[in-house]
Amino acid sequence: MRVADIDSESEAIACSIDDRGRLAVTIDRSDRLNAVDDAVREETCHLLEAVDDDAVRCVTFEGAGEKAFSAGADVDSVADRTPAEALDVTPLYEVVAEFPRPTLAAIDGYCLGGGHELALACDLRVATTDSEFGFPEIGLGLLPGGGGTQRLVRLVGEARAKELVFRGDRIDAERAADWGLINRAVPPEAFDETVESYVDDLASGPPVALKVAKTVLNNAEDTSLGAGMAMESQAFGFLTTTEDFEEGQRAFQEDREPEFEGR
């Protein structure tokens, strides 16, 4: 997908890319509190699988309107599925988690169920203090089915993960930050500036090093300490051969900001 094709709107998502390489994806279903339905899943997957990685430095996800990042999966979109068909809800979260560039969920409002799983699939999460987090699926006789149980327990530990899943209650952004569920909880008036500060760092950072660091970090949980250290060492050695490393050295010596090209 060419850069010129990114700036567009579809039925379920709006997307654009700026001159820094920030690919902004907005769930555009404010009338349904940005519930994640088949169209959101399919269009987001298509976008991330088709886009030219070299044109993108980072990806942000947000919800349209002023009430929700996403209030969950659209129940109507999964109610009539067979057990085998229900598995089709998971590819979205894997595509987001495995996208080679850093991803950031910019959360303002409800972040529940399938929307919460989308946020967890991102690398970083920033939220307003007005936001609420939870997994209400238990009230429907279900459990989080898009990686929520697995990513949640890795972030907050077993006891807190079970509390969120078993009780189906919501927690506020300050508790979510205290638990390690999100990176930052900020007042609404500071939200845009905080998101921009994250984007600036990600978009101006060395693309190759960020891609390699994401791979190493994503595999850390499922790797022994010895294997992880070996993987990290190999990654470090590889990065010393890149032009970005040379630029970083020059910039440090010349007391200026580096200009990384992703080579």
C-alpha cells in the first residue's frame, strides 16, 4: 500500500499518515461506542498487512468521539458464530501485536472487552484519567477471546488478572497505571500533549533498532534467561553494523539530534 493510499476513510476505521511517519488509526463507530465488529477487524488487518513498513515509523490507535476508545466487541457480530468461527476474532490482535513498528493506544473513555484487548496488543498505552478499563465478558458467560487473558496476566500478574476477568468489574485509569496495565494516566487537558510526546520519540527514533528491540522484548516472556540474553547480544551486535548507529555516534559527538534513516 502506497503512502498516498493511506489517507482515507472506510466504513469502520479512519486512517492517515503524517510527514513524521505516524500512521493514525481511528475506530470510527462513535454511535456504537467504537465497538469492534467484523469490519473493524478486517479493515485494520488489511491496512497493517498491506501498508509499506518503510513509510511508517509508528502506529497510534484511538476511538472516535468523546466517550470511548472502544467499549468492547460488537456482541451482534459474534452471537451467531460457531465455535470454529469464533476463532476469527483473534487475528486482529495478533496482527497489531506483531506489526514491526511501535504501536500506541491513545485511550480516552471506555476501554472494555475487545477494545481493551486491542489496547493490550499495542506496545504502549496512554490514557486520560477519565478512562475505565475492564473485561465484562464473564457477564455474558464468556471470557476475553482475543488474547486478553494471556496478555493481561503477563502485564499485571495472575491475581489481578483473575480479579478483572472473574468479577467483570471496571477499574479507573489511575489504578490501571498503578497495576502496570497502562504506561501513563494523565488529566484530559494533558492527554494530547502526552500522546504527542510519545509519538515524537517513536517517530524520530532509529527504525531498525526499534524493530529489533520490539522483537527481543516480545519474545522475552517465552524465553529462558540464557536464551534471551543470547538473543539480546546478537541483536546488539547486529545493530552496531547499521548506518543508524553510525549516525547516532556522529550526532552524539557533534552535540545534535540524530536523523535516523532506518538503514
